[in-house]
Amino acid sequence: MDTIDLSKPKWDQGTYIGRAKHFFTVTNPLNLLLTSKDLDDARDLVLKHSNGELCEGVTEEELWKAKYRYDSAFHPDTKEKMTLVGRMSAQVPVNMAITGSMLTFYKTMPAVIFWQWVNQSFNAVVNYTNRSGDTPISNEKLMKSYACATTGAVTTALTLNVVAKRLPPLYGRFVPFVAVAAANCINIPLMRSNELENGITITKENGEVVGSSEKAAKSAITQVVFSRIGMAVPGMMIPPLIMNQLAKGQLLKKRPFFECSNSSGNSWFLFGFRNTALLCSLPSAKFHEVIFS
């Protein structure tokens, strides 16, 4: 038991399966059902083990279970319990609902404004909840990023909706994706502008700090932007193709409410697939820390 290092993932991060198991465990939506007592007990157990205290009657599996419960709910730097909706385990269920709604209610100006605002509000909560403890993001920067991303997303969506009215219906269904992509191009560089100005910390594999680099910061932020956009592709590009085909039949005409539930269902399935595929395509064991930072 003393040889277990809870600061590292349970599974080998040099393998495809190891990274997938780690990612699924950290972001498991079932973690949202854990009570405060469950999380506090997990934290106490992890801290006792980290401090070298003897954990009598605790098996190795129980120790790893506590580690992942702790990681899912407590900030890695501040050690504070994170807001429920801002945790990584909330990404799939919340994004499923928001994405399904954006893909369904995209034709009218009030609906576009409302759902793009909801989406960017959720992103702001996630960014605030997962802000770095070493280089914290000021509330002023958060609000500036939030306002600019929301304005960019709404402006893009409304402008493209006007253009899409002259094109076949399928093009209009892709407008929400383009709006989200535009917001990411605005939001992420603004959120991480300090890194662009001052560089990011460079460390060795053992954690030893060797310096900082502005070039690495530009590369990392560019990768995050493209990764965020790429992560949205399956959940926001495939459902419109499916719904466009269904719209040609009688099902949606007789049961219009089915469109939102079907879009949400497709997004739920594709959110799980796309995150795993992107995670496992990269060798970094800290992929999700880069993407969601």
C-alpha cells in the first residue's frame, strides 16, 4: 500500500487503453451523484495516505477509488471542492443538453441569442472552476472573456443565419457549430493572455521547473483552440446530417418535440466517442489538463 503513488494515474499512460481508462474514470458523470460525505471521506483517505499515515482495513482498490473521487471534485491546486456544474464529470450531461438545444432552436433570433448565451455562461463557469491555482485568472479577465465570446458567438450565428436562409436547410443546421468555433477562437486566447505575454512554465518529467517559454505558450494555446473545435465536430456536425434526413419524412412533422431529444441523444453518444478518440490520439498523460485549462 505504501508503494502506491496517488499523485499519478492508476493506469499506464503510455498505452491507448491506459489513457482511455484514466480519462473515463476522471470524467465519469456518475461522480456527480456522490454525496458531500462520500467526497469528504475520499479526500480524508487520500490525504492520510499522502501524509504517510496507516490506512488500516483499506484495500488497494478502495484507495484508487478514493483517489479518483477526490480528483473529480477537488481542485488540484487550491484543494477546494469545485462547483458541481464546473467539474469535468459534468461535461457530457450538460453539453449534451446545451448542444441538443442549440442544434434544435437555431432558426429564430431570440432562440439563437438565448442558447449561445447559455453555452458561453456554462463555459465561463467551467473556466472559473478549473482556473489555475498558480496563475489565477482575475474576475475582470473572466468577465471580459465571457462577454467577448458571447458577443462573437451570437454575432456569428445571427449573421450566418441570414446567409443560410438563401441556402438549402442543411446549411442552417451547421450555424451553431460555426458560432461555437468562433467563440473558442476568442475565448481561449483571452483567458490565457497572461501565458502569451509571460510564457508558460516548462518542467521535466519529474516535475522540476527549468524555465518558461512564450513560444511554448503560443503552441499550447493554438492546440487547445483546435482541440476544442475538433471536440465539437462529432456532436455538432453529425446530428444535423441525421436530423436533415429525418426532416424529409413524416416523423418530425408529426412529432416536432422529437427533434430536440434526438439531437441531445446523438450528442450524448458522440460526446463520449469524440473525447476518448482525441485523448487516446495524444501521448501526453496530462491531455485533459491541457484541453480544459
